[in-house]
Amino acid sequence: MIETKGLTGAQAFLRVLGEMGVERIFASPGSEWSPVWEALAEPAANDLPVYMSTRHEETAVGMASGYAKATGKLPAVMIHTTVGALHATMAMRGALHEQVPMVVFAGESVGFGEDEGPDVGGQWAGHLADMGGPAKLVENTVKWSFGVNTKSILPPTIQRACRLAMAGPRGPVFVSLPMEHLFDTMTRNVASGLGAAPRATADPNGIEQLADMLAGAEDPVIVAEDAGRSQKAVDCLVEIAELLGCPVVETRSTGSINMPRTHPLHSGYDPKEVVAESDMIFLVAVIAPWHPASVTPSPGAKVAMLDENPHRVELPFYGFQSDLCLAGEIETSLERLLAELQERITKGDATRSARSAELKAKNDARRQKWRENAQALADQKPMDTRWVAHEISQALPADAMVVEETITHRLAIHQYLDNLKPGSFFAGCIGGLGTGLSTALGVKVANPTRPVICLIGDGSFNYDPVLAVYGAAQEHNLPFLTIMFNNQGYLSQKSGVPRYYPDGWAVKTNNFSGLHIAPCPEYSTIVTAFGGYGERVEEPGEVRKAVERGLDALKNGQSALIDVRLKPVEEIIHRSDQ
């Protein structure tokens, strides 16, 4: 039993969150949260979740996302009512598509000052309220959304929201809490034993069928995107690949390290190429492995899927072939699959060993070619993305944690930051921009003693709530390093036009609308307003040294921003690897 009877709604809110395993609340201030702030000021508040103010709703949700990815724990978020909820929707949508658990709360008013009790203020009727309330506004960007409509269900609704966020498939849930109920006295306790249940392993018969398909295939291929959210899942995937003697290819959009990138069987980031001759394709936690979806790159191949949410009900279209579709928690499902394969395959089988040796030679040669390509650009000025990514990889310490929000530079980052360990790489966006810095700050909350680096494009940087992030980093003593890939524009704006209109006017006249971010600001000065270290880098030979200076600033408790000036977008000829 969780004792909430006799507590105020605000006190019950904090107590239930604590009982449900929430250790951190990431918050953006809203005037409706006064009862909670009062409850946090009580002497007994030491046993409650830690409250962290973040100055912007998108920052709060982005931090919660980074924290959840880095720890596997459930965070809570407190934001302002409808207007704050709208700020947060892009970040919540990202968490929904990435299956990142969090419970997000917004305030609202249901009495508008007409009820007895504290006056909530005239701003509610005049400016803050919308039809349906905040829960209605955000319902398409979260897994579940509900507005509490009576005080008696406030504590159990908070409990249920926590359970739903952690239940498979995991994701963000949203609850709006009327300010009037936060003042009210609760009349009931909450039943115990309603914590998050273990997520289900995929159907055992289905796993046996999958093991038969993989063991019987001549050329199986594993495609992974977000399977690597736990070390155990990575270990299982590695053992499965080694047992099968098959390649593992990550997608360009991978949000975690699914397999050590220097492993002999790691086969790059182009699934379409790697699966072209395969007779069995195993998709592990993958959203979109190739395009167009309806054309499987290897005609006649069988395709199997494993994911917590393989049907992707949040997407309007999903046309990928699936001869076997398994829904289940990744780690335990891969453990079961490995056990089944060990019963079917003799370790050290000559045919599979020979295939592994061939893959090792091919993959080693590919990685070596990438390095040579980058090193050949060492004297090129303005700088090329590949050289910068190579130099960053040489400067990062072994315990570095990296968040990426670059879009057009992403492939180079994957290719050259190959020494990152599983659990140390996180995507900072999915479709939308504006959460990379906040995600990095959330990862830093989870790992305060490790260096956290955010790799970000200048276009992405302009979407992030920069001042709120650096302010929160300074306030909470959470220094992190930002490295900007600055091509002074939006490469994606340029790359599409020649593809569709190769002989068009834009190409002929080099007149691309919406291309430039100009005049280019002195980005490196922004972080200095928050006690940080900033530096602009234009010389190829200075990149590694500048990154090292940024890392030294972290050791001194300063956030840092290294603005690396790349070849401007107007000088870039579109390449397929950009």
C-alpha cells in the first residue's frame, strides 16, 4: 500500500513517483506547480525524486530522453500547461518513435477560480486554457494521454502512467494534473504491487522457428538499429553472429552501438548493399532498413523481424516484407535465440569459419579505406567532414559518451568513431531537430563523472534551446562538450534539388533557396556567457588539439563549444555518403 490518504495532491504526486522508481524529475517552470514546489521544500523531501529545473520544455523532455537511454530508468517530466506541452511535442514524438520511456506531466485548471479553495488566477480563463486541455493537444505524440478529472484518481493515475511508460513497447506517456487537485486532500491510499511488470520475451515457438531459419540459411545477414541498448543484448548479438558466421550491418540511423564497430563481422552501415545476396535477413529493432520499403534488396530472401513494437502502429505506412514477425523484449529474446542456435549449430563449423574469415578481410579493408580517405584530406581547407570525424575519433578518451545530432554528417561519424563502446553512443534526433544538446545533458546527468560530447550540425544547433541547455548545465554543474560541424547552411536543402532537377535552374545558377545560415555567427562565444570555453577552428591541423582543449575544459568544470568550420555548403558537390 502506498499511503496517500490525507496528503495533498502535490505530496501524493511526489510520493507515488518515488514509489514507482522515479529518481529524477526534469522540469520547465509553470505557475501551476506551486503546490509541488511547496512539497519539495518540506524537510521530508530528501526521500523524494530529485527535481531539476531546465528552463525550457523541449530541454526537459530531451534531458529525460538522454537520461532514460543512458540508465534504463524511468524519468518524470514537469512542464507548463497547453503552451508548454506544445513546446514539448517534438521531443515527445521523438521519444515515441524511439520507444524511450518517460512520464510527462502538465498542469491545467478545471475550475477557473469558481471553486472553493486557493484561487488559481485569471490567466487560466483568459490565456492558458484550450479545448480538451493539454492531454488532447499532445495525444498523437505520446503512447497514452489522459487528463485527471477528479482528485480521487490522481494518485493511481500517476501510478498507472509509470507502469504504461515502462511496459512494452516502452514510450512516453502524458498526464495533465489540475492545479485544484494538487491543492486538494487525497481521500484514498494506492494499492501496492502495481509496479512495472517485466517486458515479455518473444513467443518461444516463434524463436524456435527463427533459429531454424537462421541455422538453415546459406547466407544470413543481421541488420540492427536499436538492439544495443543493453550490454547483454550486444553480447548476445555478437555471439549469434559469430555462431552463424554472418555479417551484422547497422543502419545509417542507428541510435546505439549494436555491435563493437571494429568487430570482424561488423559490416558497415549500408543494409541494402550487404543483404543483396542474402537468403535470410534478420531485422533486430529496425524501423526502416532500406528504401523503398516494398522492394526487398535480395529477391527471394526470407525476412524475420524482432522488436518490442514490430508492427509500428504509430507509422502511417510500413511496407517491409516480414515472413516472421516477433514482438518481444530484445535482450531476453536474443538470449533465448542464442540458446536455440547453440543446439542447432556446432561452434567452429568449417563453412561458417571460412565465411567469417572472408568477412573479416572485407570489413578490415573497408575500415582501412575509410581511414585512408580521411587522412588524404589532412591538408584540405576548408575542411571535409571525414577529416574532422577522423580527428575527433583520435582525441576522444576511452570513456567518452557521444550524442549525435548532425543528419548529413552522421555517416562519417559512424565510420570514424569506431572505438566507442556499447552504451556510449546515442542519437539525439529522429526526424526533427532540437533535442541533441538536451539529450547530451541528460546523458551527463546519468554519468556525471564521464566526458559527454555532443556532435551537432550548425543547422541543428539553431533549432536547439541553446541558452536553456547551457544555463541548466551551469546551474547543475553538468559540463559537456559540444563539437559543431559548421558548413554554414543546410546541406539537405541543396542535396535534394540536383537529384530531382539535375539540369534545372538551381543547378545552373547555383541559386539554392533556404541554403545558407549567414552571416555565420561566432557560435563559440555563446557558451562563454555561461562560464564555458569556446573556440573556432579553421585549420585542419588544429582540430584534434581543439577537441583536447575542450576536454580539458570539462575537467575544470566548464562546458565547451568547439566550432569547426567545414567547407561551406555552396562549395559542396552532393555526394551519396553525405
